Amino acid sequence: MDSSIIITIFLIGFVGSFISGMLGIGGAIINFPMLLYIPALLGVGHFTAHEVSGITAIQVFFSTIGGVWVYRKGGFLNKTLIAYMGISILIGSFIGGFGSTHMPETGINIVYGVLALLAVIMMFVPRKGIDDIPLEQVKFNKFLAALFAFLVGIGAGIVGAGGAFLLVPIMLTALKIPTRMTIASSLAITLISSIGAVSGKLSTGQVSLLPSLIMVAASLIASPLGANAGKRVNTKVLQMIMGLLILATAVKTWMEIL
């Protein structure tokens, strides 16, 4: 592996992890298409969808550790929400990660495209007043939280994601969780989810070691920086950035599939 591909992977990991730390996502929604298309576009290398899903699974795990560390204080982490959704998504992501080895590359890309499309729709559903709720008074439907997390985990495990790009709009729209609590708690849930995805990918030999280590190095630097930046940005701006980002990746993915 020459220096050009190493630098390319590091920059992809850095940009993806900074944005993911800021928005409370693991980064797969950003890094999956960038790793799939940018190295090939620049002529420095090529990764298959299976390889990309394995690399992003490892990156998400370490990226979310950095984000959770920044949000560990301030009351933004809802421990009950994290427990219900974390356990459910862990089970689902292991099933998805293990089962993905039997899927063709086009199948993995289609799953990614469908998940991104669903996330786009939910991100632009109008929400009023959720950020006016005091953090200590936040309530949610525990059964729905667990069910949504399990289903998201299966899909996210297939593409090597932590699932936060779907969890965030679900938590905002269906569970009515305030934005900053959603961002912090989704990072913790995604960290748990990524354990299942990583286990499934490692057990089926879908992880390329060196590219994964480069992405991890970028994640550990950039994710805390992004999380600190996210604390200072207006919540409506964060939601808009997230929606536009997911929309762009969904459009690009479906253009490739079709």
C-alpha cells in the first residue's frame, strides 16, 4: 500500500469522523460512499463493498468512543434510552453483520441506499418543541425504542454501520428526544451497536487490517474535535447539515445502483 492511498484513507476518515462527532453519528453514512468511490476516482486504489463495510465497522467503533467521551458530562446521555436501544441494536447488528457475508455487493449497496433514503425522509419530517423539553423530564416509549433499534441494527450490521444515521431521525421524530440528548445518546448506542457489527465482520473475514487502522487513527483525532464543535452549533443547523448530508449520499448511491 503506497503513500497516496494511505493519505487518501486518512483524510476520508478524518473528515467523516469530524462530521460524525459533530452530528452524533458513527460515520458510516459518510465514509461508506467516500471509501467506495473516492480512491477509485483518484486512481489510487479500489475497495469492494464487502471491504468497505468491514473497514467502516471498525472505524465506527473507535469514532463513537471519542464522541461519547466528550459528551460524558452535562446530562446529555440518557442511560435508560441507551440501555433499551443499545441491547436491541447490538443483537440486530450482529445478525446483520454475520449474515452480510452471504449477500452480493449489489445487495449491500441496495441496503445502504434504502437505509439512507428512509433517514432522509425522517430527517425532514417537521418537529416542534422537542428542544424545549427539560432533559430530566424526557420520556419515551420503551417498546418502540427497542423495536426500532433492533430493525436498524440488522440493516446497519449489513453495511458495517453503527446505525446512528437512522437512529438520530427516529429518536427525533418518533421518540421525541431533544436534539443534543439525541446526539449524545445515539453515539453511545452506536458504540454498542458497532460491537455487534465488528464481531460479525471479523468472524467472517471481511476486515482489511491496514486500511482499518488508518481510519481508526483518523477517528481518534477527529471525532472528539467534531463533538466539541457540535456543542457550540445551533441544533437546527445540526439537523439541517445531517439531512443534507444523508440526502446527498442517498442520491449518489441510488445513481450508482440504477
